[in-house]
Amino acid sequence: MSNQVNVGEIIKSFDFPGRTDCYIVGSVETVKNGLIVANVIRAVSEGKAYNFPDTKFSTYEQGQGLFDDKFNRVVVIG
């Protein structure tokens, strides 16, 4: 799997290593210096959708977070 994320792609960004029931799905707006900024499409916590308080979120590219070597924290889904 490539760690590369491109503008326009849809990503799922997991909140916690190893947990797949807490995440944000978004459309990538920018990628610069390892930081991804995306428009929120959906937010889920403990398996339940919730209203994320902002229209955008940011996360670091895969490989730049703690435990990224053991878990795919940022996944391109579209």
C-alpha cells in the first residue's frame, strides 16, 4: 500500500491505533509538508455517526504518526 495521498481522494483517518470504530472520512483538499487537510464527509465514534464540530480536519500522512508502522491510520478509500 502506498503512503501517498493526493488532492481529491477520499480518505478514512482512524483516531486510535488498532481501533476501526472511531474515524473521520474526508475529501483531501491539500497535502503539504506531510499534513493532510480534508473536508469532513462523515465522522464516527465507537461505531456511531456524530456531527463533527468543523467542516475540515487535518492529520499527518501515514508513516508520520506514532504506531503507524503497525497500523494503517490513513487509508485512501476513493
